[in-house]
Amino acid sequence: MPDPELQTLLELTQIPTAAGLESRVIAWLDRWLADRPGVGVRTDPHGNRELFLESAPSTDAPLYFTGHLDHPAFAVIGVVAPSVIEAEFRGGVMKDYFVGTPVEWWPTGGEAPIRGTITDEGQQEKPNKSWLIELDEEADVRVGDLVRWALPDAEIIEQDLGTGDRGDVIYTHACDDLAAVAAALCTLDRLRARAEAGEEIGDVRVLLTLAEEIGFIGAIGASRDGFMPPKSRVIALENSRSFIDSPIGGGPIVRVGDRLSIFSPGLTASICEAAKKLAKHEADMLATEKKRDESAAWRWQRKLMAGGACEASVFTAFGYEATCVCLPLGNYHNMADLDRVQAGTNTEPPTIAREHVAIRDYVGMIDLLEACALDLPGPGDFRDKLDTLWDEGAAVLGGG
């Protein structure tokens, strides 16, 4: 893969972030924008950001790629003692994973964290439960500071994949959703390069939302305000928990729905058509096919992915044509060995670990988004196919 696309993935996914505390990611984004003349930015009243190519036409039906800038983490809500703090957790992680787990406090405006350990429960009422944390040393902690899991630096490891072969996998702090945000930015970079080379690029935009992990707050705000034009086509980008039938390394997933809703069928079908053109085959092998040789193939998947919910459900609820493309994710929300912990069959205490996605899935997402931006089939294409089937087969009904 191109080194800049890998570097973007490595940098973004290690930045500390939480719902309402996305300032470090936004600062990185500002630096990224400063190096890219021709990329415009627009901010809504809630802090969501829209990126677009200034040379592209502005229409009433743009194509959006959306991702969120937060990840499950803590926000300090009280200082109990010079080295003891209380912090609420903003996101969804099982209670089993907290007490005894190492964390790190990041001072507001600072880049030198101090480690600590979760020692006990705080208040456990909704919406955001809190936890007591003892730092390794006294510190000038302030309400609103960010605390996140203490994890090793990101690394890329070649390993066996759920697809039965081997590939490179990135282990890092926050794939969800910063790996997808990285893919959206890299797609915009590819489109910018095409535009600079004289190619005409349509109205393609990137919307980056805030506070998704506590209930899609940024996406709701943007939708309530009509920040995106009503006729927009919206492709939400996510990282979704991988299962046996949605393996890491199997390619980006065209997500037809989540645990809350089924997404817009026309737009979903259009993305599937774009993916089929890249792969030269359907996502799943047909009963009339023999086993494919996929050793060097571009891969993709088409799944419901009902293990969680995403912003596509928000956008469809507000009347947008919307669907989702996601990366199959390991250690969802940093919860290691989650299947066994949920089943109660784990033999070791639950531990927090780095999330991970396959590099080829990440590159595949960029490829698919670029293909959609350049030539997304229209919603009428499937109807055209049905008309063709009728013309070819209606005679068997005995009157055409």
C-alpha cells in the first residue's frame, strides 16, 4: 500500500480521543488540511466537520462518506485526592473489564500522560457510569481531562487470518472509528490528486462527527439541523465486530443493516455493484460456482452486522438515503477474548487490548470508496436489470 495511507492509519488510530473530547484528533486534522490546498472545510454548530474539494461542483445531491472522531474512553468528573480521580466512561464496555485495568491520564493541552489503575466503582447509574482511578503519582488533574486505556504503541503484525491465509494486521488503540476516518481522508486525497491531474470529480464530501459512542450525538445534531442537503446519499463508515462469517481479512463489508435498522436498499445495492466491478465477482460464492482462487483477489463482504449500531441508522431515520461500509474489527471496544467473556467460559480475567483490523481490508475500503466516488451506479440500475430479465424470460408465461 502507499506509505502515506499507512502513515495516516498509524497516526490517527493512536490519538487519544473520547466523546466530547475529540480536540487532539481535530488538531491533527487541522494539520492535515494545512498541507492540502484545495480541500475546503465547513463546521456546523455542534462541531461536526465537512470536508470537500473546492474544485468540485456543489449540488443538491452530494455523496457523503461519514465517520466519527471519538472512541470509548473516560472523562474526569472529579478529583478525590492529589493522586485519586473519578472519571466517567463514555462508551460501551462490559463491567468485567474495568477494576484492576491500567489507564493513562492525559492533561488538557499536554502530551505526557501519567499512568494509573482503576481501583473501584464510582457512581453506576446511567447514562455514563464512573470509576475511581489511582494515578502512579500526584498530578494537577482537572475536570474534563481525558483518560484512556494504557496500551502499547501500534504495530503491524503478519499473522493467520480468519480467511485461512496470512496477512498484515494493525494492532492499535482505536480503530473504531479512526481507521475508517483514515480511509475517508485517504480517499479524499486520491480524489484530490485526480482533480489536480485534470480529471473531473463529482460532489463528494466527508462528514466527520463527534460523540458517536454515547448515542450518535453529533450525527443527530447534523441531521436535525439539515447540515447535509436532503437529497444527499450517505455512506457511513464504521468498524464492526468480526464474527466467524465476517472474518478479518475478508475485505471491507457492505453493511446492509445493524441491530437497529435495515439501511437504504437502493444505495446499498449501488455500492455492491461498485464492489462487484472491483472484485469481478459477488461477495458470496453462488451455488452455481466452483471455489474461487482468491490468493491475489480484491475481496469484499456483504453482511447484516447486527452486533452493534451505527450512524447509518440515524441518517435513515431522518430521511436520508444512507447505508454503511465497515471494517471487520478484532477486540471490539478494546475487549479481548470477548466471546468467551460473554459466555462465561474465559479461564483468565478479562483484559483490555488493542483493537485490530487487516491492512488489506483498510486498503480495500479506500479502493471501494474511490470507486463509489468516481462511478456509483444509480438506484435505477436494478430496475433496469429486472426489465431485462422480463424481456428475456416472459415468453415462458405463455403470452409475454
